[in-house]
Amino acid sequence: MKRSLFGRVWPNVTAVVLFIGLVFPVYWMFATAFKPTGDIISENPVWFPTDVTFEHFKTATEADHFWTYVSNSLIVTVCAVVFSLIIALAGSFALARMRFKGRRGFIVGFMLAQMAPWEVMVIAIYMIVRDASMLNSLVPLTLFYMMMILPFTILTLRGFVAAVPKELEESAMVDGCTRVQAFRRVILPLLAPGLMSTSMFGFITAWNELPLVLVVNKEAESQTLPLWLTSFQTVFGDNWGATMAASSLFAIPILILFVYLQRKAVSGLTAGAVKG
Amino acid sequence: MTVQTERPPSGPSDVRKADGGGTGGPRARAASRAGALAPYLLLLPAAAATVLLLGWPLVKDGLLSFQNLNMAQLIQHVTEWTGFDNYKEVLTGEDFWRVTVRSIIFTAVNVVLTMVVGGLIGLLLARLGRAMRFVLMIGLVLAWAMPVVAATTVYQWLFAQRFGVVNWVLDKLGWHSMADFSWTGSQFSTFFVVTVLIVWMSVPFVAINLYAATTTIPDELYEAAALDGAGMWRSFTSVTLPFLRPFLYATTFLEVIWIFKAFVQVYTFNGGGPDRLTEILPVYAYIEGVGNQHYGMGAAIAVLTILILLGLTAYYLRIVLKQEEDEL
């Protein structure tokens, strides 16, 4: 009896400890952002902000070009995700549903593309973008971000398309749908979780991208939030309140998106990688 | 799209009849030829994008790696071919090999920790009650969703020398020499923080996916194992583990790629310092190439980095190749 009680208790205790460890950094970011500076630089940490201040958020948002960075990041990220979803949807349908010569070659090709270490290729990309006279523009950023997420999107969606029973599509076609209609009315709704998880992945990848924008866009008008956040930190240095407020502002869109979508989305992230 | 040609959208049900009638003739043949082309047309945009946006930079990188390209040549748009000079310089230098070994150890340690901790949490999720599972899930999702640039900044603050929470806690726990400890001061402590950061942000993906995979294991398998007299450990090794194997392979593969390329964490936390002692390959390529303006050298390091990554993942890629072969 005693042992079974122990057996029931330890998973819960472990879970609570893990929860605290996982959440604390996120909590501390927000807590610091709302604390007055005196509470931040105190010999003993103030665990719960009692005096709440918005001063740090004011400092962060009033920094030069903040809203330019926000809109640049949003434009680049959303466009990259939408383009890659459209392109990947077509490709993944072919890979999951059709038999043709070279299918395996395409799959392996996309797997290799997924591994591309973009971080080390920035020099080559810089040269290409410069030769095309496109430095300090959002267009190459969007295109390359799209490419960064495309292989993962296509491979994952392939798994989701393959999981939709072929019979559903066939019976829709028997009922008089064209293949495109069958795709739109029968398969597409069933792909919703797959579209969500892949767009989540794409969103976070593009939203975070730093090395490329660091090299390619040197002017503030065409820079994005990750760059702002890292340069903000060098400017504000030990002003942790402002830095944490800036980090919070950067993290909030993704946190909301994840918590909102997590149930639908997390189930299938490896589905594509495992089986197609 | 082009698939439409396969079935002309005429009347609803008579389409089938027309097809069933087997008119044969040129129309059907044209349709089947279009059908054979369809997959290629569907894949065309993706393939074109890959060739243009990934293939071209790769080729460009390869070309640059054979050039003497520094700031002067860059500004004057001069191309100076130097053959294998860059490779010779990189491969005969000590730095590259030291960074390579460091990168591989770094990747191995982080991937193993992530997989073990993540796997255990995944199994724990399966054992928890609903309420507790929900709580832990929220924690995982929050840590997972934290954008890496913001997460790195937060870790800098957590591990700050002055007023950082970690130093305060260690001091209170009786480790007084840690009260003013500078985590960015040494190679080991920098890697320690980066490892905590990476494991913290990578574990959720592994845990949630493995948990999702365990929920798909049919109960009958466990019942059968129990009937055969298998204990908990036995049923774990003979039912759970084999079932999870493909998921484990796939997530390990992704983690190897992601962690090997952990540029932002390392670069933002300490810039590869102190004394360039925490540079991993992507950071090394960036600092040599962009930072020190040896662009040709940087390109050569990039090529070598790609080859090393291919080597690290070759095993998994071979499995996938075989799997796809069996399918067709």
C-alpha cells in the first residue's frame, strides 16, 4: 500500500518540479519586465513583482525604428510561411499520392535540403543578393526564409496527406467531384492540423532568423526584430528591465500562437518524418 | 491545377459512365499522359525554389571557396582564383580541427541529454493523470515556444554575474564562491549555460512527440505481453521501445541537425568567447568569414561544415533511403 502511494506520488512531484524548471525562465522574463529597476537590481531577488511598472516597455517601444522592425518581421514571416505552404501543398500531394519515376530522389533531395546549414552559407547568399542589387530589401529575405522552411513543410505535409484514406478522395470523385474539388473539399479540411503544425514551425523559424539578416540588411529600414533585440541588448547593456521587456514583446506573438494551437498541432510534427 | 485534365468537369455522374465506357482513343491517352506529368508539375515550384534559392547559394559557396576573397576584392568586384589554397589553409591549421572536434562533442552531449530527458518526460506524460498532464504540457509548450533569440537573452539575465538569480540561489545553497561568478568567463561555464539552454528548449519537442507516439500503441500489445508474463521492464523493452523506434530515429535526426547548427545560442550568449574557445562550426565559419573578412576561407569552412553534417546524419539518411526503396 505504501509503495503504491509512493508510486502515485512521485510522477506528480516530478511533474511539478519539471513544470517549475520549464516555466521559470519565461516567468522571470515577464516578471523582470514589469518590475521597477530598484527591484531588479536588489541583493535579494524580488520573486513576485509587487509594484508593476510599464516603464521598461515604454523604453523598448520608443527605441528607434521599433515599429519598422515589427512590421518588417511580420511581413517577411507571414509571406514566407504562406508561400511555402502553397508550394509545399502541391509537392506533398504528389509525393504522398502519386507514383512516378524519381519520387525517391525528390524525397531524399528535400531531406538533404532540410539539413542545409544556412548559418554558414550567409557569405554566398550575401554575394548573390549584392550582385542582384537587392541588399537592404525584404524580398530576398522573404524568399530565403521561405526556402528555409519549405523542405520541412513539404515532408511533414506528405505524412499528413498520406494519412488521409484514399477512399475518401475516391468516393468524393465518384460523387462527381473533380480531383481538384476532391482535394479542396475532402483532403484540405483533414489537413488542418498538418497545416497548423507546419506553419507554426515555419513561423517560429522565420521569426527567429538572425545570421542572414545580420549580413544582408545593414540599414534599419529593412531589419527585423531578432536583430533589433540583439542590438538593443548591446545598447542597453545592463538595463535588464528594458531588455526583458523587449524580449517579452518579441516572444509574445509566438507564445500566444503556440498555446492557442498546441493541441491541434503538436500531435503530428514527426508524422511526416516517420512515415509517408 | 493541371490535374484537372484527368477528368473533364462535365456533368456530375455521367463522367463516370463516360470513363467506364472506355472510349479509349486519343483523348484517354492524352489524359493519361497528362496524368503522368502531373506529379512533376506539382513538384515544379518546390524543385525550382530549391534549385534557385538553395542550389545556387551552394554552388556559389563552392566557387567562393576556391577564390582569394577579402574585403579589397569584395569592394572592387575582383575574382582571384586560388585553387585549393583556402582548403589547404583551413585543413592544415589547428583551429579547424579543434572546432570540428568541439562541435561534434557539443552536438553529441546536447543530443543525448535532450533525447534522454525528453524521452523520460514523454513517458512520464503517459503515466500522469489528466490534470497534471495538462499542467506539464503547458510548461513544455511555453518553453518550446520561446523564440531562441529571446530565450538566449533571458538566460543571459538568469546567469548574469550581478543580480542573476542562478548565482543568488547557488550562494544561498551554500556555494558562496558562486555569488559573483562570471558564467561567460570560461569555456566550460559558457558551454554549460548554452547546454542548459539548448536542452531546455529542445526537450519539449521530443517529449510531446514521444508522448503522442505512445498514445498510439495498441493496448492489446501490452495485454499480450502481460499474458506472456512480462514485467514492467520487459514490456517496456519489448513493446514500447520497438514501437517508438521510428519516432526516436526521426526526432534524433532532427535534433542532430538543429543542435549542430545552434548558431544563435552560442553567438548571442557569448559571441563564441572567451578567446574564441566556444566557437562551434557555424560560428567559426561566420567569425572567420564575415567577422575577419576572409570570405573565401569562410566559404571553404562552410563547404567542410556541410560535409561533416552529412557524415553525422549518413546513418539515418541510409535508413530512409532503404525504407523508401522497400515501399516502391
